[in-house]
Amino acid sequence: DTGVSQDPRHKITKRGQNVTFRCDPISEHNRLYWYRQTLGQGPEFLTYFQNEAQLEKSRLLSDRFSAERPKGSFSTLEIQRTEQGDSAMYLCASSVLAGVSEQFFGPGTRLTVL
Amino acid sequence: GEDVEQSLFLSVREGDSSVINCTYTDSSSTYLYWYKQEPGAGLQLLTYIFSNMDMKQDQRLTVLLNKKDKHLSLRIADTQTGDSAIYFCAEKDSGYSTLTFGKGTMLLVSP
């Protein structure tokens, strides 16, 4: 499968715990994006990388959130001290740099914070 | 800031045409996209239109763009039950690389 993959697909955690999600983009894509989608809403942008550089962060990305893309390939999104309001689907997308830059989305990681 | 609005629900019969509408506020949008999301799945890009175009056709899909009114529509011809899903309109601003999505339109196709 050469699409965007995300792991895990589902995560249930207790409030206050830390969680980490992984995204593997399409191999030749140098841009990688994280979005959050809550029930009944469209995806909301969190942050994006061009190669290993984090170029933009949304104000939705509080201090408890951190994202990395250390070698310009896969990325991780960590949420520290999770809160019930963090429950959502976390979507990763990747694109090439130029032109239309269509973003191809992964299946998402559904986080439930109890 | 940017805002993208869509109607929330559309119900049609199999074989009819479906028209899903979207309005946006950002006049510097360069590309406008339509994504489809089926239950439990990620988003699938259906089609896109560049802001200097007013129409694009791709098989059963027709996208119309009225840039003056900032109105985008997606027409699905001969709608099938497999088209039942949530459809998201999204725009990309010329100054940014990220997408702003609407809340999605749930399309229900009945036999």
C-alpha cells in the first residue's frame, strides 16, 4: 500500500496520560500535515512540515501538543496531559511541494480521552 | 479569517443529480477542493478547481465556481447509493499551504 498510513487507528486513554501518534506519508512527498476533526466538523489544521522543518502551527496547537518529523519522512504527534477535549480524529496528510499540492489523507487516529 | 460554509444535509434518490453547495469568504483563494469521506475512513480528494476557472467536469462530477459571489458547487450526475458520504469543500489561500474546510454535507442516496 503506497498511501498515507497512520498508527494506531484507535487510542483510548485516561485524562492526564500522554499519547503519541505516528504518520507515514507517501514516500516522495516532502510536505506533511496534521489536522484534527471533531464530530460534525470538518478537519482543522494543526501544523505542517516541509521536509524536517515545521513551517506553520495553528493556534489550536497548545503547549501540550508537539510534532516532529526528524528525518523528513515519518512524523509523530504527541499530546501531553490529555484532556477530554482532545478527543477527536487526528488526520495526517502529505503532498508534493509544487503545483496543486493535492493533499492525500491517511485513515486517521481516533483518540478517546476518558 | 477564512470561513467555508456548506449546507449540512442532502437527500436524493438513486439516478437523480445531486448538487452540493459551498460558500467561502477568502477572496485570495487559489484552489478550491471537494473531498469525500465515508464512515470510518479518511478523506478522498474528488476534484479541485483553480480560482481562474469557472467550470470543471470530470466524469460524473461537475464543479462550478462563481468567484464574484464566492460560491462553489459540486454536481454529481446519476447519483448512486455508493455516493452516500460526507462531502467537504475546502479552500487554499495563496499565502498558505494549508486547507480550510467546511463542516461537510452529508449526502444520503436512497434506492
